[in-house]
Amino acid sequence: MIEAITKIHTTSSSVTFECGNIAVIGNGEFRASSGKVDGFILYADTLRYENGAKLSRDEQGNLKCLYQHFVWNREDFIDWDI
């Protein structure tokens, strides 16, 4: 099981969570209001490991919890659909 997120990379359509020796990739899209980008919607059904294996519901929930710990002292940017 993933223990911590160490770094997050984003593009206009994907997010990569670096978790030590493991990377998790998910697809999504930017969210905007009043003409400004204010977040990123991550689609849980696209979450997968680098090798292509999909994350289980428990792993998705764990990743979301780890993300919340990661952004504790940073700005939250992802809107999870889990």
C-alpha cells in the first residue's frame, strides 16, 4: 500500500502522484469559474499505477487521504470524484 505522496506533477489532462518508488497516474480536467482556473477534477476510474494496473476503491480512498495530508500546508487544487 502507498504510504505517502512525495511529489505531484500535472498536465492539462493528467496528474501523476510520486509516492517513493511508485507512481500513480490519473486523468481529469481543469475546473474554472469566472474565467479563472480554480482546480482540477480527477476522475477516480482512471487512477492507475505506472504498469497500468487500476487502483482498487480502498487504494483510491487511501490516495485521497494521502493527498489531503500532502496539501495540509499547501493549496488544495484537486476536486476528487471519489
